[in-house]
Amino acid sequence: MRLNSLTAERVVELPATAAAAAVARRELAATPGLAGELGYRVLLLSSELIAAFVTDAEPRPDQVLRLSITVTAERVRIAVTGSAPVAADALLHSRETPSLGGMGLQIVDRMADAWGARGDGEAQIWFELQR
């Protein structure tokens, strides 16, 4: 983790399996500056991002997800990058969301201050919360 007076950043590799969310939650819980209500929201929303990548019934142990964590005095930004999941727009508008949490990216859409997705080559889904 790079630290200076204003910013903490790090990238954690996760298995592209259902275990990814638990590993990510442990890493996030140990991140300075993520506590209380903010920490709870980060854990919940991060789990939903990861679920979008591990929706397949078949685990993909040969693939890796990257969890990027950026904490500044003003905001928290979390991004998950990996092999392209189902399109974010389809996940957001589907009634059958694959998220283990039940509402998938609809939760991210409602709770995050900003979020987005890109899918050129590797896919990335991210969110930001103001501090």
C-alpha cells in the first residue's frame, strides 16, 4: 500500500471463484480509514461487484480478479477488474441478478455516490463513496 498524507492505494489479487468476496472483505476490513458505516457500505458494495464477476457455476481458478482500493481524505474508490462478466447494464436491469447478495448492481446503483463499468478487453466495475 502506498501511503502519503492524503491517499492510501493498493491492489489485491483475488481468485476468480466464490471465495473472492470473503478474501476481499478481509482485505478491506484491514484497510485504514474504512470503519463504521463507511466500512460497512464498502464491504457490501465490493461484494456485489465481485459477484458480477463470479456468476458462473464453474469456478475459474486459472483466472484472477484485481481489487483496487483507493482511500483519500475526500472519497473511497473500489474497482474490480477481470475477465468480462455479463454486461453491467444487463445486470442492473435484470430481475434475475446473479449476485449472491440478491440485488446485484441495483444495490451499487442505489448506495454509491458514483459507479460505472467498462468492458474493453478486461472488464472493470467500480464505485465511489464520499467520506
